[in-house]
Amino acid sequence: MPQTHPHPDVDRVLLDEQQIRERLAELGEQIAEDYADEPPILVGVLKGAVMVMADLARQIDLKVEMDWMAVSSYGSGTKSSGVVRILKDLSGDITGRNVLIVEDIIDSGLTLKWLLSNLRSRGPKSVEIAALLRKPDAARVDIDVKYIGFDIPNEFVIGYGLDFAENYRNLPYVGVLLRSIYED
Ligand code: XMP
Ligand code: MG
């Protein structure tokens, strides 16, 4: 059954299914235009980017490839440190290829900064970033994000791939998590 009512742990819905769908369609069209000559390998960052990858990839009218990485950022609680470990590496070679990283959210930007330099060291033709969401702190790190879905306020969000303690990833919208759920 589709999920029609906001989850009780959600304070408010920030982006509903239609808003996400429409924005990803715009980004997909832009990406198809930009990469018409040489289609990219989309690199999804597990697990949060699963929904964005699935929906964005279907809006790109090109012969794209899809690959995945899983990384874990050492850090305390919800803050990332920029020290990253690869849990699952790409299954293919990206030498000489256009790579488009697909991310759910950029917060401090430290994870992406590390990922960018890691992928660049493998000799790709280009590496760009597509992220569904960006929080204000991302402005402090100098990384160029070519495709951004939405700039959102500095609140903890869940749904559409994003989790709190591995829950809520399957919510079809992006919502702000009730403070009472993560504060005691
Ligand atoms: P950076 O390195 O940009 O980290 O600080 C980005 C990663 O942090 C997680 N993150 C969130 N996850 N709701 C989530 O479910 C959020 O509001 C949130 N903010 C950051 C996420 O894993 C992202 O890849
Ligand atoms: Mg993530």
C-alpha cells in the first residue's frame, strides 16, 4: 500500500514526492544535455543515494552506466570527520571516463571532498557531483557541486533514502525528523 500519511516521527514534510520528481526530471534533462557526447558512469553512494539514483537515472535519456560505492566516515554521532573508509569499492574501472557522483545530501561536504580526490586519483576524464540536498554548512568547503536538487535548512532530515539509525529510508518524501526522536 502506498504511504499517504506523514509518518508520526516526522515533524513536517520538507519535499513531497511530486517536488522531488519534478526537480529530478529537470536535473536529468540538464545532465542528458551536458553529457550528450560522452555519457557518464553514475556512481551512487550507498546507502542514502539509492532512491535518488533510481529516480534520477530514469530521467537521463542517455546510455549511462551505474556503479556504487559505500563509504563510512569516522566521526562522532551525526557529525562527519572527513576521515573516510571504503566499505565497498566500485566494481568497474573509471580511467578516462566521465564520472558523475550521485549523493543524497551534502552537510559538511567532508565526505564528498574525500570521495572527489579518491576518484580523481584513478585517472577519470572528469568527476562531477549531483546531490539531491545541500545544507548550509556545505558552503564552508570549496567543492563545486554541478547539479543540486534543493538547498535545505540545517535540520536533520529523513526519508527518500536518508536514515536515522537505519530507519525511515523508505519514506517516499523528505521530512524533518521530530527532535524528540533523537534528543532525550
Ligand atoms: P558530510 O561529510 O557532508 O556528510 O557532512 C554527509 C553525510 O552525512 C549524513 N547526513 C545526514 N543523513 N539526514 C540524514 O539522514 C541528515 O539530515 C543528514 N545530514 C548529513 C549523510 O549520510 C550524508 O551522506
Ligand atoms: Mg550518505
